[in-house]
Amino acid sequence: MNQLSARIKSLNYPEHADPVLKDICIDFKPGEFVFLVGSPRSGKSSLCQALAGVIPSFKAGTLIGEITFVGENIITKRLPEMAGTIGLVRDEPQNQLFCTTVEEDLAFGPCNLMLEPEEVIARIKKTLQLVGLPGYEKRKPETLSGGESQRIALASTLTLEPNIIILDGAVTQLDPQGRKEIYEKLHTLASQEKRIVIVVEERVDHYLHLANRLIRLDKGTVIYDGYPKKEALYTTEKIWNLPKKIISDNVINARKPIVSVNSLTFQYPNGDFALENISLDIYPGEFIALMGKNGAGKTTLAKHFNGLHKPASGDVVIDHMNTKNYSTAQLASQVGYLFQNPQLQICTNSVQAEAAFALKVKKLPEKEIEARVSLLLAKMGLTQFAQNHPYKLAKGDLQKLALASSLVNEPQILIIDEPTSQMSASQSWETMKLISEYNRNGVTVIMISHDLNLALNFASRMVIMDQGEIVVDIPTAHCLNHEENLRELGIDVREIYDEGEMRHEAIAGV
């Protein structure tokens, strides 16, 4: 049988004294769709990279043991030798897309396998259909939304038709319906074509019924390996027990908006319109959930609030400042921005230096910088990693560092784009409570998110976009009155659950 077998006594990195994986004994069988779960720093990504041959072939690490597929030890193979056998898709699509068009990116792998042009074209069309983006061949990667980029990164791996498909946070930027559709198609691929599909998924609750196996890691060791119960995972019964929002007095007393968008239109250099005739007022102290399907224009709109984008027509005014007349650097003291991909805002070589960067640019006294940074790192649970390089952090911790670097400047407005997409459920909850604390102290929060549970628990207002327009603007408490309309916009209220409720025994506390 063509099973993938891992027998890992230990895996050590040069910078870590303790092994990141130990005593791993797992067999993956053809046709299996497996969810791999675990708390932050439990070893999920390291296991994925070892299974794919990235460690030790490409990434330094001492691996004692063997990983075999069809009788061959993957550890002894070079990565190019495994390209048509094992495909690893990670969470940073910008590191996997490097051509000028989607078609060129998808053709790169098959062409290197020396396939005939007709076969390459057929595979491109097939995989674009599978990931839900037919007709995207001529699109430029830089014009894609985060979710669309992740779909294309997945497609570029699927064009190689690997026997083993490993997704390590590869669909975190997709809206819930899009994520579900991808998992359903991969489940079908596994069962019908007898491939092995392994998926690292932080929010596994809503998709557990698709898996025929669940593996949980803790501190580098497998602590659960079994078949999840196939039972209902959704409930709306306790939605009315959600905690009441605490609205800042600033909102109640506000007469003038802190963000005012008037007849905003924006188009990309290729002529595609991303936003059309947007008007929106946001008041001091509000907590806004900006929602909608991938490609709806959420991030494009938010990037106008700190000057990263400039209107083609119309105006965006931030606290009396028209963004047409101010640079992003000038707006930075007013607007903190957490990118969907936190790696895009990392520019130093230590956690402490990253958190202090904005304050050093402002040339604040060293004692004040040290005090602010120490406090924020403690709040984020990052003190122990202060001297580490940011890229050595777990994905959820990297998001927390990027958030800290956005908050350290004490902005009046905080924009957070999918702020907890790489975090476990418990990490996400704690981080959102911290953000909510800043909101109660007067910071205006604009959260771009696909997570309806976070929106309902922390935001007071829900603004939903579709095809570059605002189509819904309601108090979050009213969302159940618009269930059918919201579902058409990619927001399914059936996904509402109380924190920790209806969780499989193997993922309780994750």
C-alpha cells in the first residue's frame, strides 16, 4: 500500500535546545483526509515540513528517524525529486507566486516536469475550476485578494497532481464558505483518487465532519489520533447569551466622524474597478466589523484609511485630514494597521526591536520606549521571545507581534485585517479581548474578518461589502434578522457557536 509513514524519534533546530518533534509514529493511508490540530508551538508546521521533505533538505534541522513513501526515505531525497509526489502549500501565497500572470504561475511546475503543452493547459483549466477561479489565467497576482492568492497558490501545487497534498494554514484568508468548498473538493479528491490530504486548520469545528481522521499534537508529540465523531457542529441556541457590547462614551457623544468616506471610487492600474461610489462614516470609539466574500473590496477600502491607496475620485478624510494630501507616514500616528499577512510589516531582526520600531522613528526617550514595549509584549505574551527573530515565532505569535507594533504608537484608529487568522481559538479569544480593551478606552477599531463569532462578540456594527460596494450596514445584534441575505453574501449565521461549545473532545482547549 502506498502509505506515508513517519517514524521520527526527534527533530531539533539549531536554535532550540529541546526537540520540536519527538516519538512521532504515524501512518497516512491513501484516501484519507486528515486534520492536524494543536496549540501554538505544538509542532504542526515542523511535522508538515518534515513530511514534505523540506526538513532537512531545505530547512536546517537534525531529524533522527525516517519518513517513507512507496518504500523510499523522503529524508534522503532532494526537494525537486519529490515535486510530483508531495505538495506543500503554506500560508504565505506571496512567497509561492512569482510570475506575471496566474497562467504562468500554474504552468511553471508542469513545464518543469516536461509535460506536453496541451497537458499543461488542460491541468491549468482543471485546477482553476477546482479552486473556484475559472477564467483567471490572465489575471496578475498583485491584483488578487488574499483569499484569491491562496486559491492560486493551492492550484499551483495541484497542477503537479501530487499523491500527497499538505496544507499548512493554506486557506486562512478565505471566507468560511470558500474554505468549506475547498475542503469538500479536496475530500473528494482524496476519496476518489486515493490521494492523501493533510490539513493544518485552527478553526476545525465547522469542517470536522469532512475528515475521517484527526491528529492532535502537543509539545511535539501526538496525544490524539482517531476518527472524529460525525455529529452536528453548529448551534445558534445561545446566541442571545453573548456578552453585551460595552460602547465607548466617545461613540455616544460623538458628533463628527473620525473616518469619513465620500463617493470613493478606486481602480487598479490595469483598469479594473475595485471600489465604486463608496460612502461611509465611522465615529470615534466605534468597533466596526468589515465583512464580505473574498474579493469584495474590504482590504482595498481599508487601505484608503491610512493612505496606502489614494482615491481615483471622491474623498477619504481621517480626523479632518484628507488622505489625498497626506502620506502614509504622516497618517501613521493616527492610524495603526495590522496587515492580513503580518510578515509584510516585519522590518527588524528581533521581537523587541520590532515592537519598538515606530517609537524609535519618532525619537521618543529610550525609557519611554522601553516601558511601552515591555508592557505590550507582556500583554501579548511575548516577553520570553523578546530577543528572538520575528520569523522564528509561531504564526499566531507573529500576528500578535504585528499587532503590538501597530498598538505601540497609540493610534486613534486601529485597522486589523483578519487579526487572528493564524491563531488557535483560545489565542484568538484572548487577543480580541485585549483589542476590545483598547476600544473601550476610545480607540476606533475597524476589523476586517470572515469570523462571524468574533464580529458578534466584539463589534457593535457590521458593514458588509460585495463587488466593491457597501450592501449592508447594521448593528451586529440585528444580523439574525437578515439571515438569508447574509448567507447570499457569504456569511452563514449557522456558524455561530459559544466559545468552547460543541468542540470535539480532541480539540477542546485548542
